[in-house]
Amino acid sequence: MNLHSVPPAQGIPPHSPGMRIGLLGGSFNPPHAAHRAISLFAMKRLKLDRVWWLVSPGNPLKDQRNLHDLAERAAAAEAMADHPRIDITCLESVIGTRYTVDTISYLRRRCSQARFVWIMGADNLAQFHRWESWQVIAGEVPFAVIDRPPQSFQGLASTAAQALGRYRIPEQDAGSLADLKPPAWVFLTGLKLNLSSTRLRNPDGSWKT
């Protein structure tokens, strides 16, 4: 499929050389206020120009039986983000990638002049070593981990955090992360929201209102 024939929300969002872009991947099933808060927090602390929400067709590590339609999740993400510097994209469904490592590799090839930072919660850091080719991801793009009590201790004690410990930069230097050659990462504290999509789903998979 020619990306130029795909609506902007479905392909690579508009960007320019040198732009500092945060990547927040997830199922967004459903999107919620913490996704937005994390994005705005990351923009400020990491000095990002934009944040792209990568609405995944489905997380290989999660049960997908209650996963809502991709278009529905993208539309809900657009409504929840409601910010001129947050872009919603279903890029992974367009280019056919299933794993984060392949998505990042694609973006780095197609947007070689952009400065990407991967954004994740401490709960994801705890299982990062289970991601496909996680060491390659760490070597491709700097990443920022957002404090999410009470999962933060587990995240910082995880296999990946220990293996990458020497590449962690001080929190006060977070604004320079996008400029650093990976591996490089930072742990950001100060955001005290602990919403999760799991808590916002009913037992039958429908979204709570």
C-alpha cells in the first residue's frame, strides 16, 4: 500500500528534519486520561516537539479476545488526546509490523532526520526483556520510563533495567535524551496517575463509561 494514499492518521504523521518525537505505543483499549497525561509530561520533561500514539493492531504479549476494532480505538484515541501536538496513527497496521522492533526500524529508515524517543510506563519496563529483540530496540532508540507506582520497583529491578543500568542518565538530564546516541534511557518521576486500560474494561471486554 502506498503510504501517500493513506489518510495522515493512518500513515506517518507530518514531521520535519530535527523534530523531537516521542513514541507511545499500545493497544489503547480503551485510551484514557493517563495516556494524555503521560504524553504532556514527556513533552515537557524530554523537550519533545510532538508525541505519536501508535495504536497497535494487537499486543503479542496480551490476550486479544476483548480487543476492540482498530478504527474504534483510533477514533477514541483521537478524542482522548485532543491536543495539537499529539498525533494518532495506525501505522503498524499499514506497514504490517507486529513487533515494536520492526516498527522502530521502519520509522528510523523512513524518518532518518527525526529524533525519536520511545515512551513506556514502569510496568512495561518490568516485562521489557520479554519483547521481541528488546536489546535491538534499546540500541535503536533512546527510551523514557514513566514512574507508575506500585510497579516502579519491579520495573527498576527487572532484567532489562539491570542489563541497561550503565546507560541510564540522571533525571535532571532528561531534556537531552532525544539527542543521545542509544542505548540511553531515563526514569521520570513526578507524574502520579495510575489509570490502566484494564481497569476501564468490563468483564465482557466492553469499555466502562
